[in-house]
Amino acid sequence: MIFLKEYKIKMDDVERIFVNQGPGKFSSLRISISIAKAISLAKNITLTGFNSKFVENGDYEKLLESNKKKDLVINDLIKPLYSS
């Protein structure tokens, strides 16, 4: 919520939530995916999962472009990919 306040965005303005599916540590992925799913369900916002391998050096433009093409993102089932 700090992010939203900092950029003066209201929850009603959010149209989509992107959540990293991994690979990553078990607890981190479970918590972030659970929170994203809860907000998505409570506010009826589309939830989109992505693989962190598609975001290199913090370049989220590729993710946003892929969302438009619907080739690197998953909208139906958000399934974590755990690393060891």
C-alpha cells in the first residue's frame, strides 16, 4: 500500500496485478502469490503470473509487451516454481 500512496494510485484504479511465479524461495513465493490472489479476489482484479526469467535487469517493459501479446504470462492458474 505504500507504493500506491507514494504514486497516488487508488485500489479502484488498478486493473491488473502481476505476480512473480518464480523461480524463487518457497516462503517468498507462497506469501507473495497468496497476497496477490487475495487482493485479486477481493477487488475483482485480473491476476497475471509471470516467470522471473522474463524480467532481466529490472526491465519490466518486456513483461508489459508480453502481456499485450499474451505469450509469456498466465492468467488462469498461478503456480509457483520453487528453486532449491
